[in-house]
Amino acid sequence: VTASGGFSWNDGNIGGGGTPQNDLVLNYGQTYHIQGWTVLPGSDGTRFTNDGTGHGMFVSVENVSSF
């Protein structure tokens, strides 16, 4: 999702390429602020919201949706 609300996605697997000690582990219920985005992980999925526009996406095991 772009800051202006443009949205597209594909299936993918980004695991295993880097050094695990540098990975950021997201904890359910803890809010993260990363480069202009608010990230809120939960047991039902993770919400990514652009701080400037309010556009974003919700990613779960079952689906991905934009808002």
C-alpha cells in the first residue's frame, strides 16, 4: 500500500535470508512506529497504517485488505 492508498499484493516468502539476530519480532498488542507507519500486530492479523494519510492494510492468515 502506498501513502496515497494505492494497493496491490502477491504471495511471498521473505524468510531465511538475513541474520536472525537483526530480525524485528512483533509482539501482539504492542504498537510499533516504523518510518511513517504505525504497525499493530494481533492474534487475528497485523494492521499497517500510514501516519500521514490513514491509508493502510490489514494482513491475516486468511486475507489481505486495504483501507
